[in-house]
Amino acid sequence: MAKENRAHKNKIAQLIASKRAHKAHLSPQEIFDKIKSADKSGLAEGITLIESIKSEDILKSQELLKMALPLAGNSIRIGITGVPGVGKSTFIESFGTYLINQGKKVAVLAIDPSSEKSGGSILGDKTRMTSLSVNEKAFIRPSASAGSLGGVARKTRESIILCEAAGFDVILIETVGVGQSEIAVHSMTDFFLLLMLAGAGDELQGIKRGIMEMADSILITKTDGKNVKMANLARAEYKNALHLFPANENNWIPKVETISALEEKGIEKAWDIIQEFERQTKPSGWFDKKRNEQKRYWMNQSVQERLMQEFNNTVGIQDKINEISELLDKGEITSFQASESIINYYNSKK
Amino acid sequence: MAKENRAHKNKIAQLIASKRAHKAHLSPQEIFDKIKSADKSGLAEGITLIESIKSEDILKSQELLKMALPLAGNSIRIGITGVPGVGKSTFIESFGTYLINQGKKVAVLAIDPSSEKSGGSILGDKTRMTSLSVNEKAFIRPSASAGSLGGVARKTRESIILCEAAGFDVILIETVGVGQSEIAVHSMTDFFLLLMLAGAGDELQGIKRGIMEMADSILITKTDGKNVKMANLARAEYKNALHLFPANENNWIPKVETISALEEKGIEKAWDIIQEFERQTKPSGWFDKKRNEQKRYWMNQSVQERLMQEFNNTVGIQDKINEISELLDKGEITSFQASESIINYYNSKK
């Protein structure tokens, strides 16, 4: 029995290996042709190539992106965040299905740098998206394996390009409302949606400060059964609160709505809001301006990350930083004297 | 007449030059002795030394700071922000005078990197602080000359050390609520005070998004005459709004109060709030923890700034960035390909 099991496992391992080898043999041009003809397996292969850390794959992925870029850009990119338990997967299932019924093609990506390297702590559980995951016009990709936020962000941005080249016109990017990844998602999307539970106060503890001010819309989820009253109250409160916030530079006032995925109520409101946002920000040129700023932002971020990487990889630098930090904590030197010592060490090692 | 004027101007110029020469001859030890004996002119000279960009002065200022550091830290550092016209100078005049009557010694500094190099666009007009500026127990320093935010922040942080060494136990750091400088001030103070005008909505346009969430307290100014009703309404609204915000990690709930500098009402409430804040955050160790984090923050910021400086000073790098950015804007390359090209150029020039 144990032997049979082992034989079975070996067979599966061989299958996976041959499948991988097969994929590895596809040229960037072949993958691109598949993507261009809206082949979802080709899109999946392209993203796998982008996620690979092998140097030959990195070169190939750059070739692929070069071909895909002219076809990219024609989608609305929507960031979706909220604490675990708020109902993100359920919302995406309903919202995605609604959009497909409106004639759209929907791609769902996820950013979660905190997830283990096995990959996919969010969106991994496709069983919660039963209907969307089997829909011909939907493409769902679990979150990439863990790594630096910069690395994960890069892969996600490049995945967006491939999804757009494959003809997906709504890209949903999911993240968990607890960390730095919200800023990353906010900086690569056109519209930022925050899902919240009614019963303000305690439930908010999980959301990091600053995220509320990034939201273009707040949707209060689970507005069904005995929650309805509380959700409507919460809606009024958030509307008031957001009204007190400083205005966005695009003069968009964040909209607050209640929804129920369970009772399939309010999902269409989310899309109405996003369409209104497009109507308001596209003619003024603000929409495209923001995308250009985002491109510059990621270029600069990436340059900074590379410089810091080089710095952090310097032999002995961490020991030096620890040694200097101790003097700093004891109040024997100022922050700037500490920085001088560290930079001097770095320059002596270059 | 014109001749007399010129002669008069020359005389003044000579006086200033001789005064400067005199200052330059004071050793760090002599300046420190003056500061230690709470001599305000010594403190002013010390800050002038810190602000100097001459290399010999930089060495001297480091010597001075080394001596001053063991005497520093025993103050409450309060950041004060709000758009122009909200009444910051008037508030500082009243608040500072109130604190001095409570037995405190009050130093007032300012950060405004946007000000012209003549120096002191805020706090420059000491006539608005007539009573405080002549008070024996007050020290007012206009904002340092313009420069990079990092440079200005460094000078301000070092000035705080000297003020504390001179025995000032309340340090007020003023800034304008419109730029990046709020984040800098927030990151070097224990308590962050946001001044706002009543009549929410339009007036808020000047405040940058994100600043409200940094505030430990919001004071609604000019609560006098026909403004009283509106101010009280605004107070209730802000209280509600802040209640909806995610909690601070120190569990401090930002307090909202109304004040009138004109009628000298409510100034004491500001100090009550700050004392309550100290009572809540000092025993838990959070107060000191935050100061240590701030020290590390500024060390890291300064290291990053130095690395970026070196990068930006590379011959031809700006032309390269412009050339690459054009390809990026046209959609011919991705942000990360752009970054690669720039980093490759940089590495080839090192």
C-alpha cells in the first residue's frame, strides 16, 4: 500500500515535471500568441514566467512584456481591500459575475506579501469563488509567492499588462487591509475600494490608519438580516466622516454604499460608482495623468529599492548598523551622526 | 540723502559682518557653556552654527551636539500645523504665554522648506507674537533657510537638542499644513496638534489628505462672536469622524476642542489634553518607545537621503532619467525596465 502510494506520488511528480518542462520550452513569442488570442492557459503561463526568478526566465519575460505592452492599458484597474472576514472573496464572486453579465471580461489578481512561500493565502481558496472560477470570461490568479513588497508589486504590475493584452477589461486586485501592500495596490489601480463591516469602532481596529483616506468608495458588506439597520447607520456616519476629509486632488468625493452578497443586493451600485468615477475623471485628463504618475512612481520606487538592496548587501553593513544603533539608543550620538558613520563604512567597502 | 542712506547701510553691513566674525570665533565649548547656563544668545549662536553649511562649522556643530546630547530629552515636543490663516501665530502667542505662567520655559521652532532662502516665511513676523517674543522664558527661532526637507529636518532636530540642553521644557514646532513637512514634524514630535477653522468643507481644501489621521488633537480656532455656533457644530462633527478612524497603536483617541485666542478661551484645554496624553503614554513605555523609533527613523531617512544624493549627483544621470522616462510615458517599456536601464547606467558610471 505504502509502495503503491509512493509509485503514485512519483508518477504525479513526473507529470508535473514534464508539464513544467513543456512550459519552459514555450518561447515568449508562442506565449504571446496565445495571450493575444485570449487563451487563458497562455496567460497563466505568461504570469508563471513573470514570477520565475531564474535569470533566463527574467530575460524571456522582458521579451514577452515588450510584445504585450502595445496591447495593454485598456482596462479599469480596481483595488479591493478590507480586513479578513469582511467578505472580500464573496464580494469578488458576486461583483465579477455581475460584470461578466454586463459583457465584461474579468481578471482577479491578489497581493499579499505576508503569505507563505507556498503561495496564495488569499484567493487560494477558490472554493469560495465557485461560480467565477469556472466562468469562461473570468481569470483568477492566486497571490504570487512571498518576497519583498517591491518584488511582489512588480510581478503584479506586469501581470496586469498581460491580462490587459489578453483582453480582460476589468482587473480586480485584492489585498488584505492590514499592511504596506495597500499603498502598493493603491499606486497601481485607478479606483480603490474599501470593504467594511457595519458596527463601527471595534471592527476598525484591523484596518491601518491612512487606508480610509485612500478609498474612492467604501462598501459596507453583509447588509442583510439583522445587520441592515446597523449598516445603514454606519453608511450615514461614514458619509459624514468622509465629507470632513480633505478633498482628493481630482475633486472626487468618496461614495459610501451598503451591499449584501448573500441577498445579492447593491452589487450593481459598486459598478455604477466606478462608472461615474470614470465619467468624471477621464474627460478632465486626470485618469491618464494618474496612470502616468503611477508609472513614474514605480520606476522611482524600483530604482530606490535597487540602491537600498546594493547597500544592504554590503559585507558587514548589518553588524555596523547594529553597533551604531546601540549608541543611538543610548543617546550618545544623534541620528545624523549615526547615519554619517554608516555611510562612511559603506563608502569604505564599495 | 541717498549718500547718507548708503553710508548707513554700509555701517549696518559692517556691524553684521563683525558680529558674524565674532560668533565664528566662539568655540563649541564656549557656546555649550552659554547654552548650559541657559543663555539665549548662546542658544541662538548654537543654532546658527548648526544651520551653517561651511565644512568647518559642520565639524564644530557635531562637537557641540556631542556635549549637548546628555542634557537633552527632557521636554515635551509638540508639533503644530494648520493652513495659513487658521491662527497659528496667535495660538502660539497665547499658548506659549499660558505655559510660561505655568512655570514652563518655551522654545518655538518652525519648519517650512518652501520658504525662500531669505529665511523665515513663518514665524518671521514676530510682531504677531509681541508678548512672547520679549518674554524672558521664551525662545523664538524663525524657520531655517530653505533646502531639502531632509536638511531642514536635520537642522530642526538638532536645534531641539540644543533647546533642551538650554533648559526649555516645552518645544513647539510650527509648520504649514500643506506639504511633506507635516510628516517630518510628526516624526520628530511627541504630540501633534492640528488647528482648523470652523465651517467644514471648503476650508479643508488646503489641508493635505493624511494629516487629519496624524493629529493627536484638533483645535477649532476663532471660536468667538458669531463663529461660536459653527465651531461647536464642527467640534461635534470632528469628534464623530475621528471616532470612526482606526485607533492609534497607543490607543489614544484624538481629542477635539474649540478655542479662541481673541477671547483667551480654551487655551488651557490644549495643555490639559497634552498632559493627559503624557499620563496615558509615559507609564506604558509607549512615549519613550516612540522617541526611540523616531531616532531610528531619522537615521534610516538620512542614510537613504545620502544614497539618493550620491545617485542624483552621478554625471549624466538626469539626462538618462529624462530619456528613459520618455519611453516610459510612450508605453514602450515598463516601469521596471526603465529602472533597470537607469541602474545599469548608474553602475557603469560609478
